[in-house]
Amino acid sequence: LSILLSLLVPAHATRSPDCGGILTPAGLSYLAEVSKPHAETVLRQDLMAPTVPDLFLGSPKSSSRNQINSVKVADLSLSLIPDTGLRLSIDVDLGVTPAPSTTKVMRLSILADLHVEMNPEGNLEPVTSACKPTVEEMQSTEEVERSTPRKSSSSDVDKEINVDKVCLEVSKLLLLPNEQLLSLTAQFPITPSCQVQYLPLAAPVFSEQGITISLQTTFQVAGMAIPLPVSPVPFSVPELAPAHIRVRHSAHHGVRVAVLDTSPRAAAPSSHQLDHKLCFVFQSPLTTATTAQKITQMGSLFQEDLPVVLQAVFRSSPRVVLEEGKAALKLFLTVHVGAGLPAFQSFLSVNVDMSAGLLLSVANTRMMISAAAIEDIELSLAASDVGPVPAALLEELFLPTIREEVPAQMNAVLSEGVFLPHVSSFTYTDVNVVIHKDYVLVPCNLELQVRTG
């Protein structure tokens, strides 16, 4: 059983996005910078491999004797082409040996236009839409020793390049980004039986502000998709903040907590199923004897002195209300008061409406959620086998235990947190959680975690 805050995942009947983010130009520059080692590794492995076709076409001036013995990426940049995609620019210095005695330094420059498509499986995929390589001769080893620079000239050398081969290597550079984008749609575990999944609804939108991606979120419990409350509010990206990546989740009139059932019959949260979904059980410091001192009818129900036990169930779905700078968790419980476990015998039931502050933070790639102190609570008698009980007496007997135990039990359930959308090897850094009316904004940077080996 899991209680999950649809604060993070309000669903929309029209498949409107419920969360998303922007990769800003600053983030794009960072992505280009951290991609240089990977690009150099790919180009070195493939351009220097003896079993693949030569980078240079055979000609009298540059024949198959040309051998590339070093590859170094001097510059790699990514720039936005609004409404279209990206432009990838790579400058690669090649050490080329046309004859045993000399080594030329050649500058291979590649301009490639990229765009992102959605493949039939529903995953995003960057592809190359145009590719133009050029080559310039920089210096020979003899000229380096004499410190005599040579003016670059590409008029002849440019005609000798194997365009198909170079553009094939560029497409290989996209294999890792494709793998990382694929990880975005993976099922993230919350508990062993509960997962959250983010699905892109369309290819990203490219604009001067950055790359905007819109996602729809689904929960699965025991392999079964759980419908979530529907919000009619369309998703829109808030005004730009000085951050590389922003994630936003929207909802209408506060966001609700979904109480999820793992039984096969569960299709959606409904009031008649709540007794089977979640039951908080906690022990009161009272006993039947001490309670009978306040409620005299108790004496005829229990012949021996037993600990008083409280069982709390949800009589309607909890809600999260988002206001400017503040989030509140509203719970609507029925607390059955009784004695004896496992043979529980209830002698009265209390309706409890309560509101607790909600604390949100981000750790690595999870939104961490916890209930703070109770801000407002109201008790009323729901049913009784011991006659009428005044509200003041209910509060005196049971309010301290409910005030302490319910938030603690909620936090035990919420402590797993919920995965935010992310791609493989990236983690959230410099995070700030900003609560606005009806949505939560997470200005942050994404940092690549370098893997060794």
C-alpha cells in the first residue's frame, strides 16, 4: 500500500502535460562542455581504427597512405535553432601521417544540425538532419619545430574527405544521449510494488529561451496503472528563472493525495474502498480502566483492564493545498477507538479533520516530502457504543495521541519520496523548491556524475 502525493503527478483527461522542464542556453553550454570527453573517445576509437574505411578519400595528393594517429577535440559547442533544433559544432585536431617521416596536424570541423523526434515506442530520439565536415591543414611536425605557422587552406584538402564516414561518426555521438533520454521514461521505483513513470507527449519545443519538454506522469501499483485526479488547468512554463533546468508540476484547487490499493479490483480511489487501503494503528497511553473514569459506560464492556488502541482510516482522499510559499496536507480520517489486539473491539469512532504543514525538498533526484506540525484539527463523534461523548472530552482523551501519531505515521509512508524526472547519470544540484499557488517550481542545475571504469 502506498500514499503518493499527486502534488507531483496530477493527470489530465486530454493528456495534457502535468510536469516538464527547460534546458536553457546556459545548460546547453554545460552539456556541450561535459560531452567533449565522450566525443573525443568515440572519434578516436572510430577514426583511428585500422579496419574501417579511411577518413580521407584516395587521390594522387592524399592516398590511402594517410593514417590518423591522434585525435583531440579542440572545441565542441551546441547552439539553439529556434523552432527547429540544435546545431552541433566540433573542431577536431587530427595527427595525420602521410609518410613515415612527417606528421601533419589537420583541423576537422563538423557542423551538424540535430532535431529530436518521438519514435514509435514513445521515446525521444535526437537525430542528425544535416552534416557538413571540412578539413584544413594546420602544421607539419617540421614546421612545429621551426615554429613556422602555416596558413590554413582547405580548398584542395576539403575535397578529399570521406563525408559519409565523418557523418557516421557524428551519428555515433548521439548514441549516449539517446540512452540517457531513454532513461527518462524508465519506471522509477518508489516501493517494491509501486513505480512512477514520466512519458513525453511530443517532441521538445526549441525556442530562444531553451528546449522545453512536456511530460505526463503515471503511477503503477503491482503492475497496474492508477488513475489520478484530473486537473483542467493546461500546463504552461512559468517565467524564466536564472537556472539551467526547471521542473514544474501543476494542479487545480490544490493537489490531491492518491490513496492506492494493490488489490486487483482497484481501478481508482473511491470512498467505499478506503477501509481496505490504509490503516494507521497506534496505541494510546490510556487503558479501558482509565477511560472508564471519564466514560462510565465503558465499565460494562470490558471486564479486564486493556490498552486502548486507535485505528485510523481515511474516509475521503487526502488533499494537498498549495498557496504562495506554503503547502498544507489536509487529512480526513475516521479513528476507531477500541481495545484488544488482534481481536480489536471498537467502542466509539471519531471523525478527525486535520491540516498539517508540508515540507518539500530535493535529495539527488527525489522530491522528499514530510508533514510538519499539525496546524488545525477538529474532532467530532461519529459513532458510539458507550453513549454520547462531548467534543471537549474527546479532545481531552484522544487529541494528544492523534496529534503526535498521525504525522509520524504519514511521514513513515512518505519517507521514500518520489523520483523527479531525470536522465541517467545526472543529479539535481543547487536546488531550491518554490511553492506557488497550484504548482511547485524547482529551479536547479543538473550535474553530470562522472562514472569511472
